[in-house]
Amino acid sequence: MLKRNSSNTVISALLLIFLIPGNKLSSQSVSSSDRFDNLSNFTKKGSWIGGGTISLQASNTNEKSQLIRYVQEDKVNSFAIRADGGYAFIDNNFAGIGILYGQSLRNGTYENSDGDIYTEQMFGNRISFTPFLKNLTPIDKKGRFSIITQIEFANQLEQGITETNLNEVITRKQTSKYTGFLGIRPGIGVFVIKNVAFETTLNVAGIRYTTEKTLLTDQPVSNTRTTSIDLKIDLLQLNLGIFVYINPVEK
């Protein structure tokens, strides 16, 4: 039998959500390039930071054997939008919050271990609020390159419904889930043009708490709680973004 697996296609489009303010009008003849020659000015106390990301994912899997079923066709489409904003309470240290919203849709045809063919459809959405503390440690004189250390506390709410049709008998499963995650994200940042920086970070450690409620057709409500320490490093889960740093207007 011909087997074909399509790889996941992940497109990350990075959006700016803050406008770069114009030059200050002054009777003094001070040029913008002179004022911002030292890029570390953008991370001084009183500065603001803003940025965002859009992530799209699509996959299509055909004729693949899994542990407890055989996949005839499986399609997944999802997207997530995140916006971040923060304020420098001291030089090179920001406090802020990230807000994310995402949706996912999956449908497919499968064969179980008994040889029965069934279809399955799933729709879910999620929203998260993530307060964070972000430290930038410059590694050159002008402050163009920085080591990032970000500590964040993610609070994510997810809900979804899955409908299974087996021998014309429809079963529905509704889930609602809360996940709390306290973790650390080191990384690197570089100013690409004036106050616009490209940053990449990696989740390396954290504590995760999850509580999930499941309601299945003709079954009692199920509640599950888990707590875990996550120490794995996944290079495929890099956090990429473009951020605008806004220097306060001098009086």
C-alpha cells in the first residue's frame, strides 16, 4: 500500500503593533542619529516595548499506521495570534504581559484495531494571559546585541469538542482545560534597525500544572489534575519575534 506523509507547514508572520514615534521638534539642532547612536537608550528606565506574532500550521497525513489505529486521512489546521507589551521599570528590565488567542480544526478518517472505519472531527480554541519579567544584558558597547532572560507565568484556557461517528453512532467529547506554567526562556536579541529588534528565545525549564474536565456522551464527568516539572529542551519550539522599543520623549 502506498504511504504518504506530509510534513507540517509552519508559517510565522511577525507583526509590529506599536508605531515608531516621530522625531521630537526642538529649537536645538540635535539629529536623530546622534540621539540614538547608543542603542541601549531604548532599554533605559521608562522605555516601552511592543511586538507580536502570528503562527499558522497545516498538516495532511494519509495512510499511516499509529499505535492503536490506522490513519486513512488526517487534516489539521490551526492559527495563533500573540501580542506582547511591557514597560522598563529599571534599566534593561521590563515587566509586561503577553496575550494569545488561537483556534484549531482537525478532521479525518481512521480504522481502529477491530477493523472498523470511523470519522472524527475536532474544533478547539485557546486563550492565554502571560505576565513576564524580561532582562536584557548587552554584550557589546552600543547595546545592539543582548542576552535575554525571560521569566513568565502563562495562564492558558482551552476548550474543545470532538465528534466521532462509528457505525452511524455519534459520540461527542467536550473538554475544558486550564494550564498554568511558570518557566524561564533564555535567548538572544539584536537591533536590526534603530529601535526594532529581532529576538529568539527557547523554553528550557518550568513547572506545569494542568486541570482538565471531560464530558463524554452517556458517561460521567471526568476530572484530571497533573503537576510536572519540565526540563526538556526542544529546538523545534523556538519563540521568534520582532519587537519595537520606544524611548521616552525627553522634556
